[in-house]
Amino acid sequence: MALLDRISGVEGVVKIANHQFQASLHLWQLGLLTRANIINSFNISPTDEGDLDFLKTKYVAALNKIEYIKGLDSVIMCAEQGRYGLNVQATFISAVDALALIPA
């Protein structure tokens, strides 16, 4: 998940502006932005597009979309700071998978 490197600010990688990224994801999930808007706005590479699609797919499948959005915000903020191992791909993916299963 190369996008995670940008979220967590790995040295040598152009860091993504996380608050704006999260807000844009939310607007995309509400249908107010397009995938192309996000790709262009954040210079998402073709390699990172799959990671972006993963986040959207989990939202679509989420049982509780409001909690998914709030939880994703928390996961991204913690990943940015390297907290709780959320800056590690496997832990990040597990957390996002768990968010999609929060009951409605």
C-alpha cells in the first residue's frame, strides 16, 4: 500500500495532506467528488490507485457508513503519527477491514 507511505509521511515520499485527503474521500463517498478529482488533486500515481479503490470498496461494503468514515479518519490520523502500528500495511488494512464490519 504505497498510499500508506504518503499518509504516514515516510521519508523520501511526498506526504499527502491528510485532513484534505480525508475530507475528499468523504465527499467522494457521498458522490460529490469523483475518483478522477481525487487522483488529480493529490497526484495519486497509477500504483496508488488500487489503494484508493480499496478505501472506496470498503466504504461501499461498510455496514455502518457513518462509523466507517469517522473510524477511517481516526485510522489515518494514527497512521500519520505512527501510532499503534497503523503505519504498517497489514495493521492498516486490518483496521480498515474491521471498520467495514461495525454494525449499523
